[in-house]
Amino acid sequence: MVDKSDAAIDDQNLKCPECKQALKRRRTRKADECEMICGGCGAMFDVCDLDTVDELKKNQ
């Protein structure tokens, strides 16, 4: 797991591997710092998981 403050720095330019749209923070009352959602297809990603972040960066 990555520290949540580190995840906030790394996720600025992440894109969805499916549709190539930018990932955004979820808008909920109790939003999780680790969850991001695709602005195009709506896929959810856990940016605190190192494997997920590496995969997202690889597909850019």
C-alpha cells in the first residue's frame, strides 16, 4: 500500500487503460482517497495499490 499523500501526487495524469480518458476522484460524502473513477467509461481504480498504478502508468 502507498501512503495516501503519495497517491495524491502520483495520480494527477493517470488515464483509463480501456478508453484513455482521465481519472477523477470520486464525489461522495465519504470519498476514499485511494479510489478514482474514469471520466469516460466509469471504471473504478484503487490508486493506493502499487500494481494498479504501475499498470495505469504503463498504458499511457
